[in-house]
Amino acid sequence: MKSPEIYSQISAPVTRKRSPVSFASDAFLFFSGAVAALLLVWTFSTFSDTQPTTFQAPVKLVNDDVTCSNNGNNGLDVWKDWDEKRREWLDLHGSFKSGLEERVLVVTGSQPGPCRNPIGDHLLLRFFKNKVDYCRIHGYDIFYNNVLLHPGMHSFWAKIPVVRAAMMAHPEAEWIWWVDSDAAFTDMDFKLPLQRYKNHNFVVHGWEKLIYEKKSWTSLNAGVFLIRNSQWALDFMDVWSGMGPQTPNYAKWGEILRETCKDKAFYDSDDQTGLVYLLLKENEKWGNKIYVEGEYYFEGYWLEIVETLDNITAKYNDIERGASRLRRRHGEKVSEGYSAMWGEYLKDAGYGKFSWRRPFVTHFTGCQPCSGQHNQMYSGTSCWDAMQKVLNFADNQVLRNYGYVHRDLLDSASVSQLPFDYPA
């Protein structure tokens, strides 16, 4: 039983005299709570009243101009004043002016239907992944087309309507870079030396001696080219495509091109020989804006590249063993900064054939991965094995940042986890 005295001490109310400091503290707490409540109510009312932001299109658009449309002639209308219209578009969308000279759109594509070669679609997927990897690392946009934009322009001619359409769809891009579906980036660090081409509008891989002295249809390769988004380019492609199968003079152009390039083995007019013809016969009009790149593998013949890849890998690994900063694992987004550090180590590597530098682009000319109808000078197995080896060589450069590698370049399915300080 509780003691009455103790119980009365516990239950009796205690009266204390409050100090002025205590009153001030309570007032401050009350005021702070009220302000917080008001802020909370205001925040919720702001969210509830806010409407989704909508894009306000400019009143005047380049795309409204009928002279810049692809209507009426299956994508081959003659566009006029494109440079001026493109400047107007950039004025209306000023955020794209910064970095304009370095902005590149990669364009590639394949046929509308499935490949006849049983592994063709898989190979094209691997080639496309390779291009996406390269573009992601360097911040380039990419467009993949698999429809004929002009029904009469098939095979190698199909790319010209695509490139023209890409120019209008992407006025923010200074350069359109066509890369054939069977070409792979094999140096994921290398970037186009765009400053070298600042006075030119078209870049293609070739050899001037073979063009102007030998007049050979294989003196250049039109499967990879860089073209400036400009009126000059549109005019040039209009003339170039005039030799194509959509014209009534297609057969006649086949004869003219065979007469111009005596080593041309087939009768049909083709884009590559057509390009050689324009350099030979209309050089005064076009030649000073065309850069024939022969100093590095702007695109390289696969047969002279594939057997060098193991030695190139060994050479790069040797350099990394002696330079810890090169083998430092890093985020993919900062790859370009780390790639720049390789410059001093590669200054004696050379470029192109007989170089131990990674080839920039490897092109499987003659292999036809989709149709499977490869040039009879190769076997199908040699083509497909070489593609696997090249694509895995490139993939290893990407996988390094993720901590993995294909140990065997002929085994696409297997990867190994890398030690953190590989290849120390």
C-alpha cells in the first residue's frame, strides 16, 4: 500500500515560475513551425498548379520550305539555298551553335529484309553494336536506316538519298559520316582529325597516284566517307547520283565509267567508279573541296589488317605495363581524356599498313555478310572468322572499362574478368 505522503508528493501538481527566456523560446518554436507549415502548403499548391512544359515551335521553320522537302522526286529534289536556310535554323535554335564544327552524325544502314546468309543478321547486329559503342564513347549521334528511300537506287547507290535526308533532318550536324554496314571501328580511341578537313567538304579514303595516274576504279573506296552539311554537298550528290540506276542513262554511264577506268571488271555504273570519274573529269569544279585521305586507315582493307591484331594487342599491353597511368581503370565518359595520354607513346607507331597502331576502321570489302555472296577470292569461313576477330578486338577496348576481356578473339561468347591493375 502506498504511503499517503509519498502519493501526495507524486500526484500533486508542481507550479514553477517561467522565466522570460523560456517564453521567448516557445514563441520562436511556434513561429518556426508556422513558417514551415506555410512553406509546405505553398509547395504542394505550386506542384498542383504547374502545367507540363510544352515545346513552342518557332513561327518560321526551315522544314516548312517546300524547296527543302523530299517530296515529288523520291528524295532527289534539287534543294536550293541550303546554307542560308541552315543558318536560319541555327539562329532559331542557338544552343546548337556551340561546338558546331565538331558535331558529327554517323549514318549507316542495311537492306529492308532479312539476310540470306544464316548468320548475316547476327553479324550486322555486331557491326551496329560496334558503331553504337564508338558513338557513345565520343558523343556522336547515329542513324541506322533499313529502307530504300528511293526505290530505284539500290545496292551501293542507296546511301546517297539517306545521306541527303539526314542533312535536312539534322541541320545541327556539321558533318554526315557514312559508314558501310560491313565496316567496324577498330581503334575506339581515335577521333577524326576534323581540323585537317576545315577547307574541304568531302573526305574519302584513297590514293591520289592511283586516281590520277593509274585511273583505277579501286583507287579509292566509297564505302566510308565524310561530307559537310552544305549546299555544295547537295549539289555534288545530285551530280554523283545522276550516274545511278534511277536515271535513263544508267547503261550509258556504265560504258563511260568502264572506258574511264580500264580495270573496272563489271558493266554496271557504280558509285565508287563514279567518284573517280568526277575527280578525273570534273576536278576543276569539285576537286579542291575533296580530300583524299591516305595517311591513316580512314577505312582499311580487312585482309591486310586481321593478321596484325594479335601483335598490336601485345604491343599495347607492353606499353601499359610500363605506364601505370595508361592502364588505370576509368569511367567510360572520360575515355577521351585518357585516350589523349597515349599520344606520346604512339608517336613512332606510324599509320596504315605496316604500323603497329590500331587500325581506325576495318572494312570487309568483298565479304558480303548479309547475302553471303562473297568474292570468290576468299572463302566464307575466312570472312566470318575475320569479322569475329575484328569485332572482338574492338569490343575488348570497350569491355576494359567494365572489367572484362575476350581472351580468345575467335570466341565471342566467352569473357574473363580482369585483374584491377591489368596488364601490370
